[in-house]
Amino acid sequence: MWNERYSETEYVFGTHPNDFLKETFVHIPTGGRVLCLAEGEGRNAVFLAEQGYEVTAMDLSDVGLNKALKLASDRGVAITTQVADLADYQFGEEQWDGIISIWAHMPEAVRQHVHAQIAPALKPNGVFIAEAYTEQQLTMEAVGGPPASEKERFGSLENLQIELAELEEVIGIEKQRLISEGKRHQGLSAVVQFVGRKR
């Protein structure tokens, strides 16, 4: 599905970074190693590389990651890409100064597998930044988020707080905000935003 979606010439979610990431990346230790989960066409990874971070972008779609490499080249920065499935991805131990999860909507079992690895994979003072649509998105007129048939993929602050309890919560909020990211994320949307730091 994602290879097909990313196969068009234009960048489906645009080439500008996610607004929440743009506001919060400063929490990540300067110049550190950052892992971007389900990074797709690379807009967030490229932005972080432009800020001086050493960035690895992982995604299931090689088509998306090839577009990420092109975007990085066009912007004059370098990123590392890795084709992988979050369902069995291994994050390593104390490998990352930052881990980014923007719109990575996963089935519950996969989400729990991923979240269980976040704290161990972060270096001390490392930071996890996440934004996801909440189930309230189904009542909104905006474009974006999982379909109603896959409600378990929506995010919630409660799940983040429970599954990432080892992290110190810096930001944790459910809110509505206006989103404009390419043609697939548009309009007043219901989201959860989270920043957690490894103590």
C-alpha cells in the first residue's frame, strides 16, 4: 500500500517538517543520533539533518525512503535509510539521543512492542517525540488518520503514559489543531502530542 502511495512524483505529506516536531526538536541533545520511525518520504528526517543531527530514517517502504534520499540530496544534507518493519524492528540499547514517531499508527501489539523498546534504546537524557491522531479524529471533517475499521491504531495520551512510564513526561496533551501537510493531512484535527525524556 505505502509503496503504491509514495510512487507518485509529489510528496504525499509535503516536504516541510511536522509542526510539533519543529517546535520540540530542541529537547533532543544537540548533534545527537536520531531515529525517525515510519518516516516515509523523509521530510522530518531531512529537517533534523539540517539542524545538525545524525539521522536514520526507517520505513517499510523503499519507495518512500528513496524519495527521502532525494529530498536530502536536494537540501544538501545526508541521512541514513533503513527498510524495516516496526513489528520486528530492534532498536538497540542506548543507541539514540532522539526517537521520533510522527503519525506512526500501529496495531496495538506492534505499538506495545515498539514502546517497550523506547526507553532502553535512548541514551541518558535522550528524548522521544510523538504525534498521532486520536480516535476523536473520526468525528472531525479533516483529512488524515486511520480508518474507522482500524480504531486500535489511533493514539492516546493514556496509552503513551502507561507504555512509556519509564520516561519523564515533558509534554503530554490531547488537543485539536489545524494541520496542513500535503494532500493527506489537512484541516482541524484531533491529536495527541508527547515528549518524554530518559531520566
